[in-house]
Amino acid sequence: MEFNGLFAAVTGVDSFEFKKPDPRHLIWTVEMAGGRTKQAVMVGDTHTDVLTAQNAGIPVVAMDLGYSDIRVEKFEPDRVISSFDDLYSEAAVLVS
């Protein structure tokens, strides 16, 4: 899949010598994108995603339609959404 021009930074499991839920994975990705962690929001759909954001001190919006066999509410994200249509409004609340 081609991501050029769509995102300021794209990282994955092989981008660093450490992996999620190590908070550096998220923090360094935000920094690579030219962002600031105080204005960042993690969007994820697994316990590892939520835990990574929590470890980094970054708010997290969890999607309840992802890979997890366990309901994402159990991981205590800051917000849970069922549609990308709700993402902007929920994320805006977390960084305002």
C-alpha cells in the first residue's frame, strides 16, 4: 500500500529496535511527524495500542471494531468509538 503524501510519518513493527507497548514507539513516531506529544492522540483497536498510549502519557481513542477479541472498553481508553465519523470530535475533546 502506498502512503506517500498521506501521513507525515509511518512506522511499524520493524521501524525501531523496540516495539509497542514501549512508549518510545509512539513518542518517536509523533516526533518524526513533526508533532508534539502534548497535542497527539493515539487511535488504536487493541490492548497493545491502548497500553502504548497510556505508557506514553498520550490520550487514546479505541475503535471497537478492530482485531481485539476483548471489548476495548476493558482496556480503559480515554474514548471508544464505533465509526471513523466520530474520530475528529472525540479526539478534539482530548487535546483541547
